Amino acid sequence: MGSKPNPRGVLHEISEPALGLNDESVFEIVRREDFSDVTYLLEIRHQTLAKAAKPGQFVIVITHELGERIPLTIADFDRDKGTITLVVQAVGKTTKEMQRTCQPGTRLFSVVGPMGTPSQIGDARKVVCVGGGLGVAPVFPQARACKENGAYVIGVIGFRSKELVFWEDKFREYCDEFIICSDDGSVGLKGTVTEGIKAAMEKHTDIDEVIAIGPPIMMKACAETTRPRGIKTTVSLNPIMVDGTGMCGGCRVKVGGRMRFACVDGPDFDGHQVDFDDLMNRLRRFAEEEKMAVERWSETCRAGEAAPTATRA
């Protein structure tokens, strides 16, 4: 069933281009880094994707010929190296399968993108960029873009504990102020990212915009925190998505009383207008099917590991 995940913090990469790298149909993984036992980074070399990628966009990934389509936000891109970076959390069947099989030198079957409307980096002079958990990764390109656009950037990132913190150095490079929050108080402010937003609002009365990315419940809390002050709050939605082109309608969300498609109208929306309760209900729609898929896949893996070496394919 492929290689087992690397220990936390172990980084592997390949330094030389592999055969056929110039073929734009090849999506080769050139670097992997494990941040925890469930969160890992994949850097994929593809010149065209890297050249076209912009903050806020995503890709649709298929790991193998019979694999499902999953949307993954572009966490970083390097136009000079010709790479895009994805940060993945192993929570479902496909992401767990990727955790086992995606190693430097292997290839993804398909990567379609960049998709979605790029984030609008406007003329805001002071911006708070907020990331919670896995949302820390996709909010980084936004923070960098805001800083490069001349804004004063306050970074607020949150994790459950100190052991799960990643990319602190990347944020500090582009943030004028930086706040870490942790649920257990093991690092930075104790509490969720809303504590960091409150601290920033107390210190700064001239915040133009808050950009928040993370679990829906977190983004909802961020929007409610900024609502009394009327601070523009942009969130990035990642609902159930199939084709990524607006044809299937699976990613529909309610924004301002209207039905919108996250894959083509978003993924960025006004956080004060999003119906987060409806979004969270839709995300739970296939919970039982997802659970069963993980169980079947896990049983197959265990059966393969238990089989005598001589009988394996």
C-alpha cells in the first residue's frame, strides 16, 4: 500500500529534475514535510501551475486513475522554482491514502487549476490575516500579497498546542506584527484566534480588513468578532466540491440570502454575509459515507500488511 508516513518534522526532497519533467502532463512531488501525525506538506513541480497561481486559488487533485477528485487550496507557489505547495490534513480516505503514498519522486495522476477567483488584494492599509489549524497554510499567500502591496500586516495564527505549530518563520518574514494562539496555552495567547483578533483590535483602531481562513466554526467566530466594529471580513469557503467548475452545484453556499457556488464565485466571500450554519450542515451531509470509506480503506491496508510477503503483488 506504499510507504508509511515520515516521522513528524522529517523533510524529504529531490534536488534534480526527473526524466520527463518538462512534460506538462507530469505532476511530480519534489518535496514532502510532515508537520504532525496527520498534517503534511507536498511541493509539486509544474511550471504552468506555478506561473498562473494566485493567492486564494485552489486545485482539484486526483491521486491515481481510479481516485476521487478533491479540492486543495494552494498554500504557496514559487514561480522561479516552478512549484506549488499544498498542505494536507489526513482526515478522509483520499487524504489518508495520499499520506501513505505521496513521497518525493512519485507523481499525482492529475492536478487541475488554478481554480477559483483569486483573492482581491485591494488598497487596505492595515490588514489582519488569520489562520486556524490547517487554515494557517492558505492564509500565508494572502499575508505575503498584502505585505507586497504595501499594507501593514498583522498575522494571527492558532493551533491546539505548541507541538502543532508550523510556518511561524514564514509569517514573521511578512508580518509587521505576529500573534500565535493555542487552545491549551502552551504557546502565545491562550484561546482561539478570536483572542488574537481582539488583541489586534484593541491596539489598532484603524484596521481596514480581516482575512480569516480555517474551519467554518472558526471563520464564523471571526466574523462575529469583527461585526460590532464593522470591519470588512473576508473568509475562504471549502464546501463539498466535485467538478470545481460550477456544473455540479455541490459547492453551493448561501451568502447574503443568495445561492452562490464556491468554486466559481469564490472561494472568498464576505464573512458577515455567509450562512455558516447552512454550510456546516451541508459539510455533515456525507459524514457517514466518508466514515465507511475510511474504514474500508483501512481494512484493505491492514489486510495487505498482514499478508505474507511472497503473496503480495
